[in-house]
Amino acid sequence: MTPQKPNSSFIYTFNYDYHHEELCKMECRQIFGPKMTHKLLFSDLKIDPSISPFIKSRLDIITSSDDYVTFLSRIKDQHIELHDFTVEYLILKGDTTQKPERREKQKDIGYCIEGRPDFQHPVITYAVCYYEGMWHFGVLHKENAAWHKHRQKPHSFSNSIGTIIAKTLVTIASKGVASSKLLDACCGVGTVMLEACISGIHTDGCDINVRAYQHALKNLAHYAYTANVYHSDIKDLEQKYDAAIIDLPYNLYSVTTEDIASHIIAATAALSNRLIIVSIADIEPVINAVGLQVVDYCTVVKRGKSFFTRKIWVCESSHTQDH
Ligand SMILES: C[S@@+](CC[C@H](N)C(=O)[O-])C[C@H]1O[C@@H](n2cnc3c(N)ncnc32)[C@H](O)[C@@H]1O
């Protein structure tokens, strides 16, 4: 009998398009620390898969074994008695088990559970998977794709950030902690705020432009979310936050002046020790001049009428904030 894989209560599975690979890996580093490989990660950290645009599922491991017979007897030893369950087969990298055999394994496990299955409307989904010589069994929690509805938000403008990046910014800022208090310092029409709201993460927004401010309010109201939006220069806010996101102003033809970037970053740094900064210009010298430390960085290439690259910096300051 082989002991269970140590320090691994959960298996997370990920999916991303190739141009989001760097972004997904940065999100993973910021939440979990260890690197994700083969689009999966073993971790002891429990987070809601729906908080990330890239996490597809979390398997809460109940038992594991490298020997299939032992594996089944360990599942039986759990004495699981309930109705309306289903068992899925999670295919992980390197698992060459063919479909008929996967079906058999699902059945084997179903027989280890006392109760009536319900494949259409299960109240609980169990899963079996095989990775690097070990069988794992547990409860499967899948992502909730409800956030995709934000793509149809009533108000948008050309500078609005995409929903996938917006959602990741919230995850990176909060490190997956739902009780975080966030600020979107240049909220525009509230794209980032919508992603925080659907995850139940407190976020305030601020924008100097009255139309952006009004559109942010309307977008939030459209989905019945409640959040504070300030029509203000960020320099006039006083509350402190666990983390702040800054999607710096730009347009595709003239890069934001360093003065504006410096003003916004310095004012936001006075409100939070952790800043996630997005820009299409290389403003790292400005970040350093403000006294922030870059702790992580990635780029996302956007394909549209023209190619351009968004740069994302995770910054921290050693200044103590009163939260
Ligand atoms: C790139 S846009 C943000 C877009 C936003 N993430 C969205 O998806 O709608 C930058 C925003 O920064 C705002 N802004 C510029 N200077 C500001 C300041 N000093 N304080 C607050 N907001 C400011 C602009 O009005 C603009 O809406």
C-alpha cells in the first residue's frame, strides 16, 4: 500500500488559449505559489474554481492509491451512502485509459457507493483520475461560467479591458481570498468591478471621467450588483484597500504620458500596498520611481485590428497602510 500523495488535498485543472498562457501562469503563481504543469496543480489551498477564468475544476481528494484494487477498497471503506450522485472520469495529462475502460472505472466506483445515481441532475459529482501512477477519487467542483454574461454588458468603450483579463486581475489582486477589499482605481465602465462582484469580492471603483463613471453605475445596476463608484480623481480618495487594480489610460495612437501614469500610480499606492498595474507602455521606470517593488510580471498579446501587448505588473510597497 502506498501512502497518499503528501500535502495535496486538491487537484486543480486549468484551461487557456495559447495567448493567455503567461497570464494564467502568473495568476497561478500569485494564488498558489507552486508552478502549474500540464494544466494541473496539486495543492492544499482551497479556492473556489469560479474565481478564476482559467480554473476548470477542483477535485477534493478523498482517497488515493497506486494500486487500483486497493483504491476501490479504500473508496468502499469511506461508507458513502447517498442518492443522486454521479461519477465522472477526469482525464489528466499522461492518462491513456481508453473510453470503454474509463466507463468501467466509473461503474466500479459507482458500485462502491451505497445509493441511487442520477446522471442528469446529480446533487454531488464524484470523479476518478489517474496521474503519474496514482489513482485519485474525490468530489469534483466545476467552474461556474455565469461570468461570461458580462460580455454582453450594456455599456462598453474601445478602452474596455476584456473579461478574461479583468477576471484574472481580480484573482491576482485578491489572491483568491473572497474577503479581500479591492479598489479599481481607473474603473472605466466597470469591467473589472463586474468580475469582482460576481465572485462576491468587495470592490470600489473610481473614474475621473463622468461618462465612464455613469456607465460603470449602469453596468453594475444591470446585473443588480452593489458597489461604490466614485466620480473623482484617484488622488482624492482616502480609504485603504487590501489591493488596487490600475488599468492605466491609453489609446492606441498616443501612449499615456509618464506624468499621468506617475500621478495615478502614486495616488493609488497611498491607498494600498498591493497594486496590479496594466499598461500598453513600458512604465516600469515610473513604477520604480514611485517606490514600488515589482514582484511579478507578464504580457498578454491582444489580437484585433492591430496587434498590441498589454503589460501587467504585480507591485508591492513596504509602506504600512491602516486598513
Ligand atoms: C484604460 S481606461 C480603463 C478601462 C476599464 N478597465 C474598463 O474596462 O472599462 C482608463 C480610465 O482611467 C480614467 N482616469 C484617467 N485619469 C484618472 C485619474 N486621475 N483618476 C481616476 N481615473 C482616471 C479614465 O477616465 C479612463 O476611464
